Amino acid sequence: MRPHIHFPLIARRNPTDDAYPIRIQDSLFAKHALPVSARTTTLSEQLPPYPGAIHAHWQATANTKGFDIIKRIRDRYHLALRCHACAHVHASRIYTLVSAQPQCPACLLGRLERDARAAGLTHLRRDPAHRHYSFYRAACGHQLRRQHEIIRRVAAGTTELRCESCHAAIEAAEARRRGWMQTGPDPEGDPNYRIYTHADGCGVLQRIARANMQTGRFTCATCGEAWVASGSFLYAMAFTLANGRELVKLGYSRDPTSRLLHQLRMDRDIPCEFLRVVPMATGQLAIRTEKALHVRLRHAHPDAVVDPASYRDQIRVRSENYDAALTPQILSMLDDIEKKAAAA
């Protein structure tokens, strides 16, 4: 039967010296971020030697695990191990050596630094409060605290990294572009919502989904106009499908840019551009005019209407797309509408 090894809470520097008791958790190892079994120390730190024998089976075990035992140190429970890979010397408990795999602090730090570089970061230091975390410098200059496993995933390309400071600035800029100011998180705890202040309007506080703030698909509950009464636009957009076919789309929207970027494009790489944007006094006038234009086009050019099946996975719309050969006539119709609006 193997003898039971007992490690008391109180260890002493020397078995014959009762004047200097040291609590294990208060020793010089406690100031490092690594586990107790692998606290970083070096011979230059003048670790007090311990006058005990180094047993052959300890040395053999250390060798199979990638280390040499340099000497016994501190007390009867600790050894100084030298790493075969980097020659770094660190303190380790005997129990850790014989029952587990000691970790070389220098090699571990090297892995953390390599992972950080592969993820586009600079490793700054280990987190003394949690051995699985470190502090990093991002490319933007901000300091991040992340779990080591997350950084490995970023380096492998399986996940992405987001800087909290930069992300907060992005959200604030999104709100400013819409005339609002981000005030705080959602009081209901929904991560998709924020509280905003209508800075360029009535000053009301309103709970709005961030996605809607990005796309502009919302109105102020206090001073906002309904879409039928607020200004709108007619537009013509050009698309080039994956098979090379060119289309022209005629439509209306209160925010054509948002409509294109956040709604119409299913394939983010599809070539597309605005051909013409015509302001309309109200949403009601815009939809009425747009419907009349489609009636005229379908009646005069039925063969130019494109089958929705040809763009089903690329453009999120069921109709309103025509062959690009019809582009000059559509632009001419929009020009006439714009001239009439200017003359009115």
C-alpha cells in the first residue's frame, strides 16, 4: 500500500527552526498568477535550499515529464525543476511532480504570447485574480481582459473578438447619425435593445432595438410622423446576379440606403448601386406613384419582368425587378416625376 502523504497548512523553512513559520498560501508563490503547482520563480531569486535527498524515482519521473530536478528548495515539499524545452527553472511541489504534469511558466507564457500575436493582440500580463484569463492590448490600443481559450479560438479563426470601448463608440455614432443619443442599457435586460434620447428632437427617452437604430426603421413615439405623412423616396437600383445577368429595381422607401444595405441584399457580395433617387413629399404619394409606374411597365414591357426564381437567393424581394434593358425608360420616368415635383 502506498503511504499517504499529508501536506499540512503550515510549512516551515527548516524542520529545526520553529521561529519562522510560513503559511503556504502566503509564501512568495502567492504573488504569481499561475497555479500553486507552477508558480514562477528562478534561481536568481535565491530560493532557500532544503537539505534533503533527491530520490532517483523523482528524477526519473521529472525526466519523463520534460524536466530535470535541480535541487530541493524551501521545505520538504518543493523542488526546483528545469524545463527541457527552454531551460527555465521554476518551483514545483513534489506531489504535483509525481501525480500530475507540471507546467513550465515560461513555456506557458510563450504560448499565450504566440496565441495573442496570431489573434492580432499583444499579451500584457496574466490576470492575478483568475489563472485562465489575461490582459491584452488590441490593435485599436484598448486593453482587453479575455479567457485564454477565447484567444486561441480567435487565433484559429473560429470566433471573433470585439473591443468593448470601440463597440460602445460605434453604437454612439449610430445613434448620432439618426439624431439620437444612447443613454443606457435596456432596463428589461434584453441585449438587443438600448435606451436612447431623442437629442435632435423632443428629448424623449425611448427603448429601441439596436438593429432598428442601425437601419433607421423606427419613429419617435412622441414627435415622429407616420410613414404615410413623412417624406419618402422613389429609387432605381441596379443589380448584377451571380450568373452575370443585370437587373434594375424600381421601388420606394423612407430610407433607400437602409433598404438596400439591410433588407434587399441577401448576398452581401452582389454588385449593386443606386441609379436614381427622387424625393417625394409623403410616403402615401410615393407608394401611389410607384404602383402606377409598375402598372405602366408591366403593361408595356411584360417580357422585361424578371422571374423571381432567378434571384431568389440573392435579392430579398418577390417582384419589382426588370431586365436592365429597361433602365433608360425607368430613369426617364423618374426624371419626369422629379421635374413635375419641382414645378409644383
